[in-house]
Amino acid sequence: MSYGHYIKELGRGAEGSRDLTLEDARQLYAAMLDGGVPDLELGAILIALRVKGEATEEMLGFMQAIDAHLHRFDNPQGRARPVILPTYNGARKEANLTPLLALLLKRFGVPVLIHGLIEGYGRVTTAQIFRELGILPAISPTQAQQQLREQGLSFVPLSAIAPGLHQLLSLRARMGVRNSAHSLVKMINPFAGEAVLLAPATHPDFIALMRELLMARDSRALLLRGTEGEPFANPKRRPRLEYIHDGQADVLFEGEHESLRALPALPDGLDAAATAAWTRKVLEHQMPLPKPLADQVACCLVASGYATDLTQAKALVAVELCGGYGGGN
């Protein structure tokens, strides 16, 4: 198969390039996931897409290709839809609280699947913090399915559920820049049934595109500006939390913009050991849960079907997690 015509369409510069059709995008990305595109052509395609910018139809085509290459999990039996936490950025300036969010949801009996990278490339990853908490990554999709069924939580490396996508993500180390995979991986749903995706946008200008893609794919998701790209709400200032479902987007909480009156109690350091120690204290009610995360958990309870509405969800969070919590819009 020749890839020159794709490069010709994509690589003519910001003004001369053309967007691929959805079907062309699906076929091209499927070949990339299969490892069938030679290195020279693959590098040219990735750079051309980065310079041009991915169009909505292209991203939808890429996602269709990923859907066909993705290991699927059966939905655990129970009261709530499972929640998916993509974790690919780690902590560089702020403590990584993705493990805390996962464990808070597990406390309510909401099944949680975390997928991401083991290696941190200098950042503190969710996998490293989980290790400090005694939670090791699943070594296979079969083990991850068993953990979901028996424990209600599993961290599974991307390499186990989408090896082709993991290879594309790994090219950053060789090329020095990100590619489309870094955005796409935050929107995958590995479940065969309905699930709730926590979709963290890395940049504010990408939120609109993610909203459009999630709605076009009829996803059920909680869309937010991620904390350094991670899917937890910034504990210092709550981001806007949008619940996407049934082809619409409902704002459950507006973002906070006022100056901070007081800083929340956070881990003393960004390293995995300090973050894990602080996480334990929050789970044991020895440290207060930051209000933005309490708000986010309430949103997840609504989206997962555990709570019937946001009022009930707030009450459940108040009783179970942080007594006296009074989340407001």
C-alpha cells in the first residue's frame, strides 16, 4: 500500500493541506495501528497532522480505527456504570490525585478502570502512586477483568489493551513531539457496554473539539480541563465540569475563577511516597478532601447512575467522604 497520496494531502502546509475524509482517516489510522506504515512515511504523516491540526472528521475516523483494535471488557454487574480514568500525563508541578479519585469512587461501589502508562518520563505517574498503595498493574486484560469483578478497580497499561496505540504514543521519545495518539487515548472506552469516561482536556482550546467528538460518538462522559492533563479536578480551583450524555452537554458545576481564600491541605511533596501517604490520610478521614474533588465525585455518581441527581449525589458525598460538604454550582 502506498501512503504518498495521504502525505500529499496532509503535508502541503497550513494553507495548502487538505483534511482526510472520515473513511480515509479510518483506513490510514488502522494501518498505523497495525504497524504496517513504514517509519519514513509514518513520521511524515504524524508531523503533517501536527502542523495541519486534526479535523473533527479525521479524529472520528481515527477513533473508529481504535475501536476495532481495542480490547473490550465486560461491564461488572452492579448498581453503577463503570468509570474510566485515562492517566497519561502524571505530575510535574501538582500532586497527582488520580489514584485518590479512583479509590473514592471504589468506596461507593462504582467500578473503576484506570488505563495509562507505567513509565513517567520524569513525571510521577498514577502507576507509581498505586504501587506505593499496594495496587499493582494488571499484567493482562484477563487479570484486569477479574480485578474489576472481584475488587471493583483495576489499573491496566495501555500496552495490554491497545498495543498499536501504545506504539504510536511511544514515538514521542524518538520524535520529540506529541502526535494525535496523545489526544485520542483520552477518549477511548474499553467497555463492551455503557461506561462513563472522564475526559481531561490538556489545553482550554481543545475542550470544544473533545466535546464535539464525544457528542458525535454518543459518549457518556465528564469533560473537564485536566490538572496537568490528568483526569482529576484541580484541588485549588474547580474547573468547569460538563456531563455529556444522550447527545447533549449539561454543566453540573461552573468553573471557579475567584481568588483563593485559603489553600487546601495537599501532599507535602510531589513524589509517589508523599502523595500515597496523603491519599491514605484522606481516605481515613485524617485529612480533609479538597472540595473540587468532592464536587467531581458527586458528578461521577450522577453519570454512573449511582445517584439519581446532583442533589442526592452531594448528600451521599457529604455523608461518606467529608461530612459537612456543601457543593454549590
